[in-house]
Amino acid sequence: MLPSWDQIRYTARQMSRGERILSLILIASAVIGFLGTVSILNARFSFLAPAKGGTLHEGIIGNPHFVNPLLAISDTDRDLVSLVFSGLMRPDGQGNLIPDLAERYEVSEDRLSYTFYLKNDAFFHDQKELKADDIVFTVALAKNPNLKSPLRASWEGVETEKVNDRTVRFWLKRPYAQFLENTTLGILPEHIWKSIDPEQISLAKANLRPVGSGPYKVQNVAINANDVIESYTLESFSDFISGKPFVQKIVTHFYPSEDELLKAHDKGAIDSFGAISPKNVSKIKKNNVVLKSLTLPRIFAVFFNQNEKKLFTDKAVREALNLAADKDKIVKEVLEGHGVAISSPLPPGTLGAISVTSTEYNIEKARAILEKNGWIKNSETGIYEKIEKKKVVETLSFSLATSNWPDLIRAADILRASWEELGAKVEVKVFEIGDLNQNVISPRKYDALLFGEVVGRDPDPFAFWHSSQRNNPGLNIALYTSAKVDKILETARTLSSAEDREKEYAEFQEEIQADLPAIFLYSPYYLYVVPNNLKGFSTEHITVPSERFSGVNKWHFDTIYIWKIFKRFIPNY
């Protein structure tokens, strides 16, 4: 039996002072030894794991309109779709695709069929089971012309077959190496949408109060007195197929501009936000945040319209303008170093991209090329002219169209200054993005166009450079034509081997660099601000801004020790 407290006190009174001190030392040593043993055992038999809980306040520019994977066009809509919905596959944040709803998939030898096997216990947020029927329904709706989904073209020629409740098969008319990208499409619950006519879906309330199967479900939508959505409160979904998220809630707050976003962060209203302009990085209070630089397969270039402006048919002009474009200055002054200069249509980090260590900027060499090819500088105007039989037949004068995005305007001004120093007359025309798309790009009414392109995780340059895509709605905005390049692109998109596609892409880029239908300027980083106590953020490469949430279910604020023997019984560990 253990001694009582009275017995301990009596014994202590009988001890001498030295004996008391020695006893205390022995007791302290025993306690320290015990705690040390517990610590060693804890370290050996437990692991440090993410703790569940906390709320992240995310700031987003713009307001949601279609939180629907088939209708989402804006970055705002796509951000919410990525949090609320899940697909057969999902990006892993490292430039690859991994299974999400799918347990696994198989590709036929002829690469014309893809069979996906669903994971067990996949549920929507309303606890209805997700089955192959929902996938077949979603794809059929994407292809329905009455819905007018921007994804319709991606699914043209693809047939979908339900094998059983947990298996679905896709049939392609011809091999397409990038088909797996299609399977990141968020799946809609058939039981909610099947009763709505496709022509009326864009008007449905469910677009703003969506039910998906993604990591977060909608708990609340805050609407102000003007019927404008101010925020979404999203709660972690305990049945998320890839593991319940650790962060308990994400509240998305919407702002009309980047300035308002920065003000909200200064006031502590939001913890994280993306799409920050490089020029505003210095305005961010950095004592409690971390700036993440994520690579994007996005390029910005000046595309020449040789149909609209005859002088661009002269290769000497295109070469001179390329040499007189100070790309490094644009990266330094416009991007504040948050990007890289490029010289080809495939940006760094994408399959087959050509490594660029430097870009040549040489105005004197550019002048020499012009003068060698019959261009003479007018001594009065300082503008180069093409003279034939003592008659001016062409002036080095053109307009440069771009959108009203501040970074593009600044880049255009740098280009104009460089080209005017060369001896060209340049007028920069700035348009609202809607006006630019509808009245300039669609009808191909521009001399030169400063614009960006997203080439994708596994690039398919076909849409941007094949001659069949020269007219709207095609994306060949350089109106480029080359029988050789057409054949290369047609071949590349049918090859299953990444190594074989790389060889084709290398030849494609050599042809483009030789013909110079555009001046490739830079590839920017995507800048994302997160709180410095946010852990588990491992994303490095994204295709679109919404992919910053690709690993959101692994994000966490705190950690706890868990005994290893219990690890297999605890979900998401």
C-alpha cells in the first residue's frame, strides 16, 4: 500500500535537512527519467499529424455567377467549383493528374477507350451515393448544345458508356493524348439536375447553392441588401472520397478590385488571396504571411496579323521587332522578377519546352537587318520606310492591341518605347477584355496583338497553331499557316508516349522560331498569399488559378501526436 499524506509528512519531519534535499533530488530524477522515457516512447511509437480545425478566410476578386463545372468561365466561379466538386481525376499540384473519384483506370491498346473504376463510398454533399449514372449524365449535359457549355468542344466525339454502377467507359473516335485532362471535370448530381431543361440550367438557383462531392460543401451564402453575394461559408465534407479536409471551414470573400482585396487583408478580414499583381507585392504586410510563386503553363506574346498588316509579311520586320523587344526589362519592371523571359510557344515546365537561358536584345542588330533588306530611316521622322523605285511603298508603322489589364498596358508601353527607339511608329490600343474578345480578336481586326495563352499541363498546341484554327472560334490568333507544322501537331496529339510527343514538340518549336509569326515575351508566375501558420501547402505547378486548391484537404494549421498503432483507424492520416 502507498503511504498516506500524513505518513509522508511525519517521515519528512524525522529527516535531517541533508536527507530531505537528497530525497527531493532522487524524486526529481525519477520524475525526469519517467518523462524522458515517455518522450522517447512517444517519439518512437507516435507521429506528428495534422490537427483538424480552424477557419481560412480567402479573398477573391469578382463575384460568382455559375458555381457549376459545366458553366464556370470566370476564375471566381472556377475557384468555388474546385472546392465544391470532384472529378474522376484531379491535379496533384506537381504538374500531374492523380485519381480522385476513380480508384483506377485502364486504357485500351489502341488508346480509343478509357475505363474508370469508381472508389467505393463516394457520396454527394446531400449524402446521395455518386454512381456511374452521374458521370454519364454530366458528360451528356456538357455535350448538349442547348446548355452552351464552354466545355462542349472538349467532349465532342467522345461516347460514354455505363458498364455498371461503379464502372464507366469512354470511347474516342481517334487517339488523343490529352484526354485524361477531360476527366478532371466536376461531376454533377443527376438527381438534382435531371428535371431542369438544359436551356434553363443557367437560370437555376442550384448554380449558386451547388451540391457536389468535393472537399467542401456550402454551409451558408451571405447576400447583401443589393442581392450581391458577399461570401460563401464552406464546411469540410466528412465523406470526401480523398479524405476529410483538416481545415474546418473556408470562407470566401468577394471584392470588386485588387485594391479592395489588399485593403481587406490590411484590416485582417482575409488570410489568403491569389492573382496578386507583381507591382503590389511590396504593399503586402509580410510579418504574418508567405508568398507562394506557382508556375503556370501560360505565355504572353505579340501575335502578328499578316492578313491585316502587309508589312508583317516581311520576315526582316518580324526579326527586327523581335531583337528590339526588351523581354528581360519587362520581366524585371512589369513582373518584378516573378516570371521568366521566353522565346518559344511552350513555357518552361511543360512537356517538350525548350530551355531558355537568355534572350537577345540588340537594337543595332535589328537596324542592320532592316537596312540590309531595303528599309531606310527617314531623317526627318526617324521612321523606317521601304523605298522602291524612289517611292515610299511601306512605313514601319502599326498598332498594338491589348486588354486593359495593368501588367499588359505596362508591357505594351515598354515595347512601344523600344520599337520607337528602333525606328518604328507604334500606337498602343487598349480595350476592355469583353470588347477585345468580341470586336478585335474574334473578327481578327488588329495589326499586332499583345495577349496571353494557357497551353495546358500536357500541352496540345494544335488549337493555337494549326491552320484549321485561324478563324474564330479557333485560337490561332497569329493566323499562322504551315503544312509542316500542321502535320507535326496532328501527329503529336495521337502519340501516347511522352517521349515521342517531346520530339514532335521540339521540331514544332524549331519551325515556329524559324518562321517567327509572333514574339514570345514571358511566362508569369501565379502569386498566392497564405498565412504563415498554414501547413501542408505543397502545390508548385498549376494550369489555372483554381488549381491552387488541388491539395486543400491536406492543409492544416496545427499538429498533434498520434500513436502509430492507431494510424490505420483514423481517416485522412
